[in-house]
Amino acid sequence: MTELDSGSVRRKLEELYARHAAKDLPERPFRRALTEYSYRLYRAVAREALKPGETLLHEHHIMQSHMWWSQSFLKDPNQELISLFLTDRRLLRIRSLMVPGRPISCDAADETTVDSLYLDRMRGLRVHRQIRTGEVLVGAVMAGGAFVFQTWLEITGPVLMGLGALGALHGLLWPMRWVEVEASTAPPPQGPMRIYASRRKSGRTLVRLLRERIRPAT
């Protein structure tokens, strides 16, 4: 596959949105192409950030949803796309805010930041776990509301209580897990390097490659 520069990929993403808006591209092919070219854009930006002679070894992409209190619950939440690229010298991180309805541009328009941590400044990896508080609260509110209004919700009430209870239990029993890259110096400007979805194949590979490269320095 020919690697395009970031400008070419941005134009391709704008074209995809225009074709989709004109009903010329069905939803499923649009989503598939959108995912592919979004990752290609991040890859292009990462290549353009490399130093002379620096080589990309591995990449890991994750997406996180962010629902702000000032945002309507009827709207799709904004999503943060975080891409980690391991090179032979450092771990490069690119973060952007994906706003529903507009193509990702991986620049100032979607608050993109690019930072990195060099391998010789890494001290080790530490696994963190945290209860999914938001999921527990939403589940509890759903179950509690269904219980309080069960007189008016004779059919849907038990279903909502069950779903709410299951959601709360999932948040308690299946905590969020990430791997943090500990720095021997000050962390990058955008905060510590964190590898979310570390159980996924690309995440496991990234953790393994980092351990192989950090161990000789410890």
C-alpha cells in the first residue's frame, strides 16, 4: 500500500465525508474507509515527526469517549483518538479530539498534540487498575430509577433494573486497566505515557517490545 503524506490523507477524508453526505457512499463502506484513512493520517503525521534515520517499529491505536456535563445526552460524545508509535529511539504519542460530523484532521482544528519519551529516559512499566466509577454510577441510577418507578414501568422496569445492575457489576468487577511508562526524568508535557487497551494484540506487542528495550537500562 502506497503511503500518502498527511495533506493527501486529509483531502481523502474530506472527500469521504462529501460522498457520504451526498448519499454516494453507504454507511458501512463509509465507516470502514473512515477508520482506515484516519489511521493512515496518524501514521503519516508520525512519519513526518521522525528524526533523520529514525524507524517506526510498531503502532497501537485506542479510542476513548468523552461526555461533558455541558453536552446533550442526545448527542454522540466526542471521542479522543490516541495513537502510540514505537520507534527505535522513542515512544511517540499523537492525541486528537474527534468531533462527530467532521473529518479528523490531526492538526490544531481538532486539538492535536504530539509528544514523545525517549527509550533511554524510561525507567520501567507499571500496571494500574481503576474501578469504572462512571459505569457504576450510570448502572446504579438506571436500576434505582427503574425500581422507584416500577409501578409505571411494569414491563420495562425489570429489564432496566437488570441492565443497570449488570452495568454496575461490570464496572466493579472489571476495572479499567492500563500500563504506564515510568520516566526517569520529567514526564512528557501532555502527561505520563499510558497504554490503554493493553490486553489487545497490538497493546500486548507494544508492552513486550518496550520491556525488551527498557530492561538493559535497568
